[in-house]
Amino acid sequence: MRPADAGSDSTKLCRREPEGSLYLEDTGMSLSPLIRKILLVDLIKGLKVTFNYQPPSEAITEQYPLERPVIFERYRGQPRLKVDPENGNSMCIVCNLCALACPEQLIVVKGERNPVTKRKEPVSWTYDLSRCMFCGLCAEACSTDALELTQDYEMALYSREGMVLDQAALEKGQEPVQYVK
Amino acid sequence: MLEAIRSYLNSSATPGEAGSMFWATIYILLITIGVSLAVISMNWLERKILAHMQIRLGPMRVGPHGLLQPFADALKLLIKEDIIPDNADKLVFWSAPVVVTMTAFTTFLVVPFGREHAVTDMNIGILFMLGISSLGVLGIIMAGWSSNSHYPLMGSLRSSAQMVSYEVAMGLAIVCAVLMTSLQTGTGTLSMIGIVEAQAQQHTWFIFKFFPLGFLAFAIFAIAMVAETNRAPFDLPEAESELVAGFHTEYSGFRWSLFFLAEYAAMLAVSSIAVTLWLGGWMRPFPTWLGGPAWDLAFSFVPALTFFVLAGMCLLGTVRMPKIPQMKIQTAGLGIFGLLLGFIGLVLMVPGVRERVQDIYWFVAKVAFFMYLYIWYRGTFPRYRFDQLMKVGWKILLPTGLGVLIATALWGLLPQLGSAIVGVLP
């Protein structure tokens, strides 16, 4: 819980507690403890709770490869370099702000000026995912909104080989994984 | 040959009564296969129902809705390395699971699945069942002692203490039911078939007899039987959080699976005692209130109907399966399973089969209710502490059982007492 909404939430929690049949106030409080014990009131109450949870629609399990979780927009996952959709040029202007912002210094950008368009264009871009902690400072620092951290999360690999992403990989983004089994 | 089979099927005698070795062997084979199948399906059902009670889904990946999971587990257990600890007592270690499994399966000799569907009708049936099922604790102690390890030993000691304390209350509850059999005929019976027939003669299940008393005796038995089979909330002998796995900590592979098999077979056996003594055994509900040939016919369709409902559920599941190529085989499998269930339902519609099968159906349905209770308890109740367990056994169940026994005897004697008093009075 974040400190900002701590107050309101804690009062809500307090109010939430007594509701539901789990708690003792609603029924049976008038019975004496001995009679409750003999009639197994509490045990039957517990049995009722587990019985009512049985419909499979109650299950909160997510069948992961079959159904994918809802990822929030502010989630920071696989990095991506945007491409101008009109002409296919990279939106990166090699200002190096991301590399400076990165606390791990895992971004290395080299570029040179294009004599025709007079724009600076990236020549080599490397992004070392194995060292990235997904703080998102690079994306915040980017002056052209070219670099972003997407909601893709399936970044696990069998070796360290593919961990260093180059410009092509960054621009392509992540292919959705297809599970065969 | 065919003539012999037909004449046997038309007679209404258990193989024991008919003195037929051949049919006894067939019955024993059928019961062994049936119990093993029941254990397999119980494995799946327990995992699914328990999971749903805990708002999970349970096995979903091996076969449609995890239907093949028990088979996968069985295969895994069979090919697993079989480890015997270095300093274990090899002979005892080897024979413990055999003892447990054999005792658990032997009890089914006298279980009456129907008037003619029992291997034999012993005149001491219930005594035999109790005796054999308490022998199971011997196997548990053997397993715990021979493992030469702390946890198994503690597990088996707990198990023996628990069995001894709950056997007493259980015995008292059973004596109540046996007393009730003697009410109209004057002579009681210990035979399992005789007990059910007594309930048929008295037109009531013993759970409703002498209203609070029959129910109380049943309740005592129902609690004691959970303790007797080492199931939650009385699963102290195999308390996972305290004793790793209790008496079978050192067992692996096939031997472990024998313990598993025996535990579930024992649960089935004890449930069938409860069904026989209090819930009218193989009798269908309301045999007199909803009596007559029309109701008989209607009730004889219930087994087929059950299978049709199950088949319908499977086919509904087939329709609801995610429509993606990866699930094609699973969907087809579920459909075939549904059709198989439907086919079994159709077979149960055939008149000859229908009449022969319905008492088995009612017995199994009642036992299934108890198996569901076992799972329900496990999903709900936390484990008792050992002193609490002993307190429940000795301070609550035993006195209540004694009181119920005395009250039952007095109530049964009331008419005679009344006539005696009337005779004494001038």
C-alpha cells in the first residue's frame, strides 16, 4: 500500500472485516458456547464456506499459456526502439541521454550524421538486458520518446547469448511466444 | 458353461453360500479391480475437489481436466527408484506395505454390495471387518519401526495410540447398531447382510432408529472412522508439517504407492461399514414410502441416469474447451470419455443388467457420499493437536458412546419392561 492512500484504505479494511458468514456475529452468537460446541456450529460454518467455494468459476488460477494475464500500462518490460511509421526511420536521434540516465550504464549508442537529411542516425545500439533492472529511467530521459519499456514480459532465455539486444532486435520488439504443448 | 453362468446369475446367493469357488474368485477379482479403480478415481477427485475448495483448479494439463493425472502419477511411481535405507530392517521394511495393503483389501470379502453381491456372508461379518481393519495398524507400526528413522517411528507411535483410543468408541457405536438388529426378531446378527436385512424388515435405516440415539451412534462412528483411517483433521500419523510424511517417510516408488492404495482402500472399507450399519446398505431410498412396482421401475433407471448426467457434463466440457489447435487431442479425449460414459449408461438400461446392478449402485453412491465427506473435511478443518485428539477420543466419544449404548438397550427393552410391569401389577 502506498503511503498516500494509506488512510482511506485502512479504514476500508477495518470495515470490510466483519462481513461475510466467516465471522461469528451474524448467527449463533446467542447460543451458549457449550451448545455451540455440542452442535458443532463452528465446524458446520467452516464446511459451508468451503462448500460454497466449489464452483470452478470461483477459481482464481490463471491457465498461463492458454490465457494471458492482463498487464498494466505502467508495467516496464522488454525495451523497444520506435520507428517512425511514416518513413521507417528510427526515431532515435542519438542524443545519448538514455545512456547517461542509465544507472547500470548498459546502453551504448553510436551514431553519425546523415549527409542527406542532416539528421543524426544511430549506427550501433546495444542494450544489455541481462544487467537491466527495468527502472525505466532511460525511457523517461528519451527526448523523442523513441525508447520505451513495453508490457512484454516473456524475456527468459536458455543462455546469456541473446541478452544483448542490438538495434534490429530492439526495433522488432518481442515476438509473441507460441506454445505447442 | 453358459448354462451354469445363467443358472448362477438367476439364483440369489452369494458365492460363499452357493459354495462356488469359481464365482468367489471372479467376485474377488472384480472387487479388487473395482476398488483399485475407485482409488484411482478418488485420487483425481480428491485433487480436483480439494483444489476447487481452495479456489484453485487442480490438475488441468495431463489429459482433459487432468483426467489422466492419476495414471501419469502411477507410471512415475512405478519407474521411480526404490530406496531401502541402509540400516533398515529389510524383511520388516519389505513386508510392511504388503501387510497394510492385504488387510485393507481383505476387509472387502464381507462387504455386501447387494443381497447377492458379496463374496461371502459370514455370520461374524462386522467382527471380521473390524478385526482385519485394525490389523492395518500393525503394518503401520512395522513400517515406522523398520525404517530406522525418527519421524516414521513417531508417526507410527501416534498412529497406534490413535487407533487404540478410537477403536473403543467405534466399537461401542457398532454395538448400538448390532443391538438394533435384534429388536423385532429377538436375535441380533453380526452378519453384514443380516444387518441390512434387519433394516429392511424394520422399515428404517438405523440412523433414524430411536431418533437421537441412532444418529448419535452414527455420529460417533463417523468421527471415529476419520481418526481410524488417519485422515484430516486426525492425520497426525502423517502430519506433513511435523513429521515429513509420518510412517512412510522412508518409502518411495512402488512401496509408497502401496501405502497410498491401502489408505484409500481402508477409507472405502470403513465407509462401507458405516453405510451397511446405518444407511441401509444396498437399499434404495424410501423402499416403503415410495414403494410399488412403478417406483421400483423409476428407481431402477437412476444408475443409467447418473451415467447420462456424467456423460452430459463431459460433452458440455467438450463444447466449452478452448478452440485452439493445441487442445484438439484433449477435446477429442474428453468427448470419447463422455461417449464411453453414455455407453455405460445405455448398458445399464438393459432390463437384466438394470435389476442386477441397482443395489450395487445405491451402495456405491452412499459410499461415494462418505468419500466426499472425507475430502470436504480435509479441505476445511485444521489438524488437531495430539492432546486434543486424545481428549476427543477418551473424554467425549467414549462416554457418549457408553451412554448411547445403554440408552439404546433400555429403549429396546421398553416393550418388555412395560409388559413385565403390567404383569406384576394386579
